[in-house]
Amino acid sequence: MATAAAGVAASLTALTGRDFLSSADFSAEETAALLELASQLKSGERRIDLGNRVLGLIFTKASTRTRVSFSVAMTRLGGQTVDLNPSVTQLGRGEPLQDTARVLSRYCDALAVRTYAQQEIVDYAHWSTVPVINALTDLEHPCQALADFLTMREVHGDLAGQTLAYIGDGNNVAHSLMLCGALLGVNVRIGCPEGFEPLSGILDQARSLAQQGASIEVLSDPVEAVRGAQAVYTDVWASMGQEEEQHEREQAFAAFCLDQELMGHAAADAIVLHCLPAHRGEEITAEVMEGASSRIFDQAENRLHAQQALLAAVLGGL
Ligand code: CP
Ligand code: NVA
């Protein structure tokens, strides 16, 4: 036991000063160690005071959970956040990213960035001298995946060999679930309509990262994707930035609504997950969302615990 605890501690220490731009940026051991720390922080077994550190939030897209959970996580760690929404900074008036990132690094101890292009956070990480965290891009949502697997671990225990089925668009959330799931030894099945598959490069990357024989599959039949799974997950059909495709997507995804009938093909003790915000009656029925299997609001809470662990680790508070 002492050896396992030492392994977790060493993995967490290795995260000091690191960026988190992709679920694939951390190793399998580091990802598992973060979930363990998050669980200890949640239960109160562990308390961490970072001593007045500051996290800058640069959010180009709307956010409730990510923004508030980062802010509360910093407060609980004895620090604070500064809201650097581009509409109220000189970024919105065209100040170059390379200047903004270097200046903000002089004031803040870490930056959490939510934007469209993944390249933009890669550029932030290049120019910043402090850790940069991906708070959602069009490509990935790695902080979300940490909370998702923390939730699955709380219900089903050891994640290795469990199966998570994701039904819907092969989007940012799906990409991070594939990569993070692969690292944790979880079988990940993506059930999506033709033309809305995850990127093949992410699929290849997830398969190459897969631990303990985990399989990463993309299926066009939602029933086959869900069959026997321990967790069934869905997300909106049109992500932020795709609003004009809403109508076309409603037609393409009509057979991919997570309803009771589809849940009937999952394991008897399967849980329902959704990153939120949700559109009841589109990707998920109100019945499933509010049903006994739903862990959606525990999952939303876990954003706080997972990000508190992440911040403590990258800010070197351990
Ligand atoms: N799930 C999630 O990232 O929610 P917000 O967009 O509200 O941050
Ligand atoms: N895929 C969604 C997730 C929102 C948290 C989006 O990018 O809008």
C-alpha cells in the first residue's frame, strides 16, 4: 500500500509546471494519480493550501461549469481566479496572443483557456511561462474527461476493463473520452452516424495509448455501441460554433437519442452521463436524464474535485 501511495505521489509531483492541452499529455499513471487525488480531496481525506496562487481564465466561449468549478477549486486551494474574457481585455481589440500570454504569465500562476482552435492553446502554451490548461477547444475537453472517469470510478470501482459507450457526435468530448479512457484501460465505444465520426488521428492515437488491452471502437449502430456497457454517455448534437448546423444535425442524429429503450441494452447497473448543458428531447430524453441511473449531477460536481486535483498538481502544491 505504501508503495502504491508513493507511486501516486511521484506521478503527481511529475505534473508540476506541466501544460494540460490534451488528455494524451499525461501518462496512464499520472491520469490515474489525478483521479486518486480528486477522490481524496472530495472525501476530505486530503486538504491542500497553495497559498494565494492566481489562475487566469481566458474564455472565448460561454461556460457555467468549467468557469465556476475552476474558480471554486482555486478558492478551496487558498488562491483565486481572474476573469480574462477577451471581450474585456485588449485581446478583443487585436492585441497579439504572443504578447498577451507573456504579460499574463507575469501576473498569473496558470492560465485556463477555452476557445475554438486547438492551435490557439498550443500557441498560449508556447508563449506562456506558466502552465496552460485546456478548458475546452473544438478538438478536446480534457478536464471534462477527468471528471467523467472519476464519476465512473466512484460507482464501478477499478476502471480497467469497464466499458463506456458514448452516443452522438464524434466531437471534443468524445475525443477526450477516447484518449483518457484508453489511458485508464477503459473500453470506449463511440456510436455515431456516418459522417460524424471522431477524427481518425485521435482514434489511432487512443488505440496506441490503450492500456491493459482496452479497445477503442467506432460503431454506426447505437444499440451495438451500448450493449453491456457500464456507462452510457451523450452530448449535444451541435457544439458551440456549430449552431447554424442544428437543424441538419437533428435529422442526422434522430436515431441516436439516449432513451430508456437504448439504455435497456446497457448493463443492468449502467450509469448515464452527460457533460451538460443538455437538450432534453434531442440527444437525451428527460426520463433518462432524471432517471435512477443518471449520475449527471454528480458528474458536474466532480468537475470541481478533478480540477482541484489538476491545479494542485500543476501548480506544485503537493
Ligand atoms: N460541461 C461543460 O464544460 O460545461 P460548461 O460549458 O458550462 O463549462
Ligand atoms: N461539445 C460541447 C460540449 C460543451 C461542454 C461543445 O463544445 O459545445
